[in-house]
Amino acid sequence: MNRVYKVTPQTFEIDLDFKIFANKDNDYSYKIKWEEKFNLNNGFDDLHFQNNVDLLYRFPNLSLSRDKLSIYSEKSNFKVTRNRELADIVVVSNKYLEKFLEKNWCYSYNKSQMINYCNNVINDSNIKVTDAMLDFKISVNDAPEDSLFISSSHYWNSASTSDDHKYVLDFVSKLNSSSSREYVSYFRDFQSFQWLIDNQHKIIMDNEVNKLCTGDSIKLSKEDFERMEQLVASSDTDNVSVGLTLMSNCNVEESKTFISLLFAFYSEHMKKSKVWNQVNFKYLRKEFAKYVDLSPSSWGHAYNMLIKRLVEDNCLTLYASRYVANKMFIGVLQNNFGVGTGDFVFTIDAESLVLKPSIAEKLINEPENELSKLVRTGCHNETSHGDDLPF
């Protein structure tokens, strides 16, 4: 694992209390994919829990209902322990792992760049060599070859700066010109993080446990979806709460198309209910975060994004595509522009909105004869709109 050392090149200071490198990126919002970082392809399923798990340990900050886990533990015959060393499996969350991270906007240098910097300064006849410079070079030399050195300190030339220090600053400027500022992430609590690294064969993410806990739950049908839509769209908070409870207790993996649609169109209604902030439902919100607050209304972009995200999640069905098309026709064309109303002189309705063939071919679980309802080979929408539009 790459070490990260904080340095101040112009004063030849180095913090030998190194951190462990996590990531470099220009985007502050970048999120580490922990499943890849820990190589979490353990494939833990019901059978594994039944045959190999006697004790489970919960790390803090989980979106995992204790009631659901209790029911699942009875079914799979394991117990929850407070001693992680005794556990056969440990549950962690992205939220917990993010607490290990520190992110710094800084210059970063590899070991070769730092060695060159030290040599240039020490060998320059205009600069008086100090013990701090020599000690700094020794520390850099002793660091592992794959180490990263970061500097976020600011400096400036001024009239009061000594001549030899001005030469040092010139070298710092050249050093920085060979690098660039980026967000460097590293792990602040190395000992705790190292335990996770050493025990990654035991790790399962909280969202995976949630899926196992709801594996025997009911898969939503179109009729269930329509009833739940009425509940979550209701002005009665109690009805909304009932709808959210039903959502959190269904088979999430098998019902993700309908859950995605409910979040996309009714997030604001859902927030009226206290269930919105309950642990059981927070897990669901996290799983479907990309659909929350999409708020498709009078502008076509949100409907466009919704279709694309359903495709990304491999859950765009024929029913879902027509549902979105109908909503878009009413919300954008009819309500906003009066298209398709009773006295409108053109024949146009929601059926006029058809998916491009490139999108329609990504529909799932639909027989071929149904696709003909959505696809018009060579139709005008293949050329009249930008390539990023689904309709």
C-alpha cells in the first residue's frame, strides 16, 4: 500500500507519521468504490450464512434494520456479537468507510521528483546547505519507492526573503510546475483500516445484507405498484407512511423498476412521512439515490435522465417506458403547451412518444412482438433529435 507523506518543500519539513494512499482525482465529489478497494467479491449468499456463519459483527453507521437482521439471523441460525475478532462475517457501510478518509487539495510528487528537488537545492552554489535540508533528503530516501509526497502549503517571494531562500523558492516553483493540484485522499486511521484490509475475506456491505434480508419478500406486481402509487401520492400522511413501509418490505432486487419509478415521481410526497427517516427506509433511499429528487415535471430533461438511469440499472421494462412516456406527454406537452387537448387540431397522444431503437433494444423481460409497439424502424425521431435523447 502506497504511503503518503505531508511535506513542506520550501522549509524542508516532512511528517513521518505517514498515511495510506486512497485516490487522486480532480473531482471533489468522487466516491471510492469500496467493493473494488477491498475486492469484495465474496459471493456471500443464504447458503453461506446457513453453513458458515455462527457470529456476525455490525460496524457503526449501517443502514441496516436490527429487526430485519434479527429475523434473518433466526432463519439462518447465527447470532450478532460485539467482538469483531470472534465474528465469521462483519458488516460495513460506505458511510462508515468514508470516515476513514481525509481529502486534501494539494500538489503531489513521487519519490523521484522529491529526490531531484533535494539534489538541485543541495548542489546549487547559491544556497547554503543546512542540516534540515540533509535530514529532509535522508527521510525522502528512506521512504518506499511507491511513496507519494503531498504539499498544500503556500509561499511567496518578498523583499525580506533572503537570497538563498529565493533560490529555494525557485526550485519549489519548478517542482510544482512538474506536478498539478488534485484532491488526494488517504486513510487517517491506519490501524483500524488495516484490520479491515486483513479481514476483507469476512466483509459484507450493509446493502448486500439488506438484499438477503428481503430475499423472501414479495416481488411487486403492476397492480401492487399502482396501489402503492396511490398511497405515496396521497395527501394523507398515514397513507404515505403505509406506502413507504410496503416499499421497504418488498423484495427490493426483484422490484427495482417499480421502486425506481416511485422515487422518481413521488420523493417530495414521501418526505411528508416520518418513515422517510427510519433506518429501514434509509437503506432504500441510499440504494435508489439516483432517482430521488429527479422530479420530472414540465421539462423533458428529467424524463430523459430517468429513462437513461433505468437502462443503466438494467430495469427498463416496456411497462416502465410507457409509464414514463405517458407522464411526459401529460406533464410536458399537454399541461405545458396544450398539446393533445380536446380541441387540439392535430392527432397526437402519448402513443406518439416512442423509444429510439438503440434504447428500445435495452428493454428487459419483454417478448419481441411487444417491442414493435415502441420501435419504428427509420422513424423521424432517429434523426430529428440529439443522439442523447431516448425518445
